[in-house]
Amino acid sequence: MSPSAPHSGHPEGLPHLFLDRSLGRIQVPGLLRAGGLDLTTLAEHYGIPADESVADQEWLYMAGAAGWAVLMKDDRIRRRGEERAALRDAGVRAFVLTSGNFRAAEMAQRFLDNVGRMVAACADPGPFLYAVHAHQISRLSIG
């Protein structure tokens, strides 16, 4: 599959996806599912309103232990010591939108346009953090 080829189902080689609260509960997850991706949102996993108070370290360890890849919008996570340590220690494979100024459709499209690249990145067991751009992903340092 080419990096921006349309897909009809969850691609082989892409782990189940876990979406951080920064991507919302409804729109982005719905658009990604419509694009064929299998995912669980933080709200679905922890329930509402518990999802609002779950520490980043907790869900990072959970996602890593489950072998899920993480999609998020909060790139500050790589600058916070405890979250960065959880990302590394749990072997999390993560993809982040580094700009918070996108509408839901734009956020979902960035991920969908890079599915092939995300599959290729996930051949690496992690941990890693990639910034997701319009037509590429770039590896970010997690220390």
C-alpha cells in the first residue's frame, strides 16, 4: 500500500489504535473509523467522566502494555518528564499532531493520509514518537 492510498479496513501491521482525549470523543474517532481504522478512545476505555481525570502516565502504560499505538494532539508530552518516561518505559508507539489548530476533519485526514507511513513505523517495536504532518511523519526525540 502506498503511504496515501485509500484503505478499506484496518491495515495489517498497524496495531489497534488508542486515541488520547486531545482528539475528542466523537468527531475524530468517527472519521478515523469511517476510514477503516480500529480504535479505542480514552473515554471508551475509562468511561465518562473518568476519562477527564486519567493521568497521562496511566493511559500510556496501559496502551503500551496492550501493544496499542497511540494517536494524540499533545506534543508537550515529550517535554514532561513523567509522561516521557512512561512513553519510553512502556514501549509506546505514538503519533502526534504538533499543531493544535486543526478542525476535526483536518486532524483525521492527517492520520489517514499517513496510514502507510504509520504502518512502516510500527515495524519498529518502539518506543517512538512521530510528528504527523500533511504528507509525512518525522521522528521526534523522547530522550
